[in-house]
Amino acid sequence: MPRSERSSLLLAGLLATAGVAHFASPRQFDATVPRALPGSPRTWTYASGVAALALAAGVALPRTRRVAGLATAAFFVGVFPANVKMAVDWRHRPAPQKAAAFGRLPLQLPLVLWARSVAKSAEGRS
């Protein structure tokens, strides 16, 4: 299996796992929804879970990989405020939890770049 295919399937797996987690354990995601967003946090949790699952399917399929990769990069940018909220909310928690919350912030950039790389590797193949 070519490296680009493996990378695409790994990204799809990450998105699918995250999408399922939004439904399996929604309360932890509800807590990260910024208060400025209208409506119920649970609605945003489920909507982002559906989006992650749809993006996983799109990235997994070669025919839709380029567009889904770009949409995934945008999705990772879009959920960054939730990670910021989590870091702020967890700033007084025990060190391991605080480290996990703050550690997520710089990880967002590699995720965005990974999604863009998947999209780029799919160019000309769709």
C-alpha cells in the first residue's frame, strides 16, 4: 500500500474514532463547546460528530479524498476554539489533565497540515 494511501486511511480512522466518541461520550464534548455558539452544546457535539464521520468517509474514498481532505483541514481549524476553551477551563486541574488540555493546542497545526497533505496527494487522482 502506498504511503499516501496509508496516510489517508489513518486520517480517516482518526476522524471516525473521534466521530464515534462524540456519540459514545457526548458530555465531555459538550463541555468544550464555546458559550458564544447559539443553541444547545449537545446539538453542536452531535453535529461535529456527524461531520467527523462524514469527513472520515470522504477521506477514505479516493474519489472524494481531495475535497474531503481540504474540508478536514477546515474542520480542524473550526474546532480549535473548543480546544482553547478546554485549556482555559482545565487550567486549575491536576497537572496531567492540564498538560493534556494545553498539549492539544499545538497539535492542531500538524492535523491541519496532515489533512492538506492528504488532499494534495489526491490531486489528479479524482
